[in-house]
Amino acid sequence: MLRCHTPPQCRLGAGSGLLRRREMVPGAVVRCRAQQVSGVEAAAAVEGAGAGGGRPSMAERLRLGSLLEDGLSYKEGFIVRCYEVGINKTATVETIANLLQEVGCNHAQSVGFSTDGFATTTTMRKLGLIWVTNRMHIEIYKYPAWGDVVEIETWCQEDGRIGTRRDWILKDLANGEVIGRATSKWVMMNQNTRRLQRVSDDVRDEVFVHCPKTPRLAFPEENNGSLKKIPILTDPAQYSRLGLVPRRADLDMNQHVNNVTYIGWVLESIPQDIIDTHELQTITLDYRRECQHDDIVDSLTYIEEGEKSSNGSAFAAPHPEEQRQFLHCLRFAGAGDEINRGRTVWRKLAR
């Protein structure tokens, strides 16, 4: 069974629940794409939002993002906070995942999809339909540091008769450099029967009017890593972290484990010498089952033999011999059923 989420129009990968908004400090001046929002303007935004009659909310007025002119993609800028960086003094992959999810959700709201946690269309709500994700692929070429401003563009589009996909491009706003890319695949499911369902013409008309008319892929390269299959993994694993238990803070509004928690669990079984000498370049996750608050999870990591290079994209590390590649499995302790499978590629840290 696939992991249940809010859709490509709103959510990132395998989890549920909206992640935190980027806060705005009253009186502060935040610069993004040559725009400034002062405390005075913030107060005016609050007053205007309270004037009623369908005006944008305060959050919408202060948010550093908007639809592009053609209305088919959305961009937003984010400042990396001090609590979002890790041991290398750069943003963690969990931070990146949070930002992808946030900009996807804001995109959904900007085109009028439901804000009930599922970003559903009118027809979907009538029929009890939701989106579920079955793959998330993230590549980071350069991690932003504390105080850097990241601009993220996102869009969604059709992916077969039962699916959609959401893509992202990440840039350093200071110089326009592409520092990362990501893509995700989604299918439609009946919330009550838990069965997959084809995207009907009514839903297609509601969703795809907001999507590019011709295919636009964050990873246009042939045979790129986002397409690469992850094999079934069998014991024994070379590395493991057993008995992981969801914290209350790991749960979303639907009482399921949030998607970013899965990423953290996968990384828990990476050997320490890799953490000390390498940084994560690529992570791919295939989602198979939901995880709830009383589940106990085992994280297993396997060395992927015979894989020396990354996905062959234009942004691959220049010295493939310095890369390490692993396969991953999260499964329920005891029963052993798979929650998800994963692959990570690590590049050697520049000292």
C-alpha cells in the first residue's frame, strides 16, 4: 500500500501534514527578488486582510512568493535560519525537504486548491479522493548556509492516466546558481476504500489547467537517477538502527508520521565514517506503507555494489571515485513489512 499524503499540488513526499511556515519578524526588513517588506507594510497588510471580501490573508501578503506570469509555476524565496543548519554549518536535507513541501503547499493555495490538508479539488472532495505519493527524488549540488536566501520554483503536471508529478528547481538567489533539483510522483486513491483510481476527466480539468501544456522536467536527462529502480533488499544489512519510535512531534494532522521523519530514519543507519567524511548528494525514496504513532521501525542500510557514479546528470561530482552509494529499507520491527525503500549517493566533503 502506498503512503498517504497531501498531493503534488501541495505536499512533498511521503508523509502527511503541513510543515511550519516561514515566520516574519515584525519590524524586520526582508529582501527577496528586489522586494522589501517592512514592519509598516506588514501592519498595513494585517489591516487590509481584515477588511474582508476575499482579500489575501496576512500570510499571503507577506509571503515572498507568487505565481509566475503564465500562472503555470510558482516561485518563493526562503532565508535559511540558524536552527535549520547541521554539523557542516549548512542546511540539512531535512531543511531542504521542508522547504520543498512548503513551497508546494503555497503553490496549491495560490491557485485555489483546498487548504484542508489535502489540497483537493472540488470534484475530489465530492468523491472522497486524495493523492498519495510513491516516489521522491532530491539532488543537492550545493547546500545553502545560514543566512543564505534560496529561491525555489515548483510546478506540477500529468504523469500517466492515474498519476501526476511535482518538480522543483532550487537556486541561490544571490547569484542565480542552480543548487538543487527534485521531483516526485503521485497517484490518486479513494480515501475510504484505499484503492487507487484513475484521474477522471473532471479532476483533470480542475488540476491540469494550472500545469505546463508541454512536459517540463526538472531532470530532463535520459536515464537520470530519478527513474532508477530500487531493488528488493534482503538480510543481512551491513548497517542498521533498530527500534526507532515516532515522537509525538513526528506526527502530522492525520496522525501519520511526517515525511521528513522518514528521511531522518533512513540516515540514522548510515555509518558514522560516511557522515564524517561525506555529504548527501542524492536521496530517492519509494513509499509503500503508512506509519503511525505506535509503530516501531528498523532502519537498514546496504552498500550498493558496483555503483561508482551518480545519475550522470550535468551536476554530478567530478570525481566519481570519491562517491559512496547505499540502498536503504525502512520496515516495521517484528513483522518486517516494508515502509519504504531508498537510495542515497554521498560525495566526499571538500576540506
